[in-house]
Amino acid sequence: MKKITLLKWLVDLLWIFSMPIIFVLLGFSVAVLCIDLSDLNIEVNRIHFDQNDLFSKILFIISILNYLFIIAALYFFRKVLHHFIRIKIFEGTVIKAFKKIGNLLIVSGLISLIVSIIGTVYFEQKVSLSFGLNEHLVLICLGLFFLILSEVFKIAEKTKQENDLTI
């Protein structure tokens, strides 16, 4: 039980530190439409947003808003850990939260992958293929893991209900 408490404490700490960042990101994503990006040296996921055209600003806003998906997944993970601490593991809310976490992480991974590809082609005018582990694939794999976990918990919940009915 100490491990789950430690994990919950760390996730809560990360959540507390991410709350002010949400407001900064939202404000900055609105402000970026009004300011000249060529004066700033902005880099998100190794992509330099230094051009002052609308497409560059849209990609930048999408990149910022993509982080909100990860923060939302963190929120649902906090809810899951809260249920785990209270030993309410096989509840419908836990299963739904796992599914939401999985979907958010997959969408976030796909969006960051697409923005990375488009940004590399648009800003650097090059197309390259690299093999290995990157943050986009890790997010997609984690998302798939949480979706599988959701299905496993759904089966476990059904088995638990059948066990509770058996005399």
C-alpha cells in the first residue's frame, strides 16, 4: 500500500505543478495569434516555430493544446489512483477512466507525430525516416496499454460479479 500512496503523492504533485501551466498555455495559445513569432525563439518537440505565417501559428497552437490532452490523462489517472487507495478497484468509473486515459494518450501521440512530421517537412524542408524509440510511439503504446487494461478490468469486474452471485 505504500507504493500506491507514493505514486498517488507523486501524481498529485505533478498535477499541482501542471495547474498554473494550463492557464499559461491557454493564454499563450490565444496570444500567439496576435504577436509576431519571428522575434521569439520558440521550440516545441524539436520544431522551431520562427516563421510568422498562419500555418506556423496553427501548428504551434495545436502543439500547445496537445499538452492539454496529456494533462487531462493525468487527471483521470489521479482519479484511478484515488479509487485504488480506497480499494475500489473493479468499478465502472475505473474502467471508464482507463479507457479515457488510453484514448487521450493515443490521440496525443498521433497529434504530436503528425505535427512533428508536418513541422519537419514545412520548417526544415526535409523528409527523413528514423527508427528507434521516440516520445510519439511511447504515448501511443501507453494509450494502447491503458485501453487493454480497461478491457482486462472489464472482464475482471464481470468475473467478480459472477463470483459474488455464486453461493
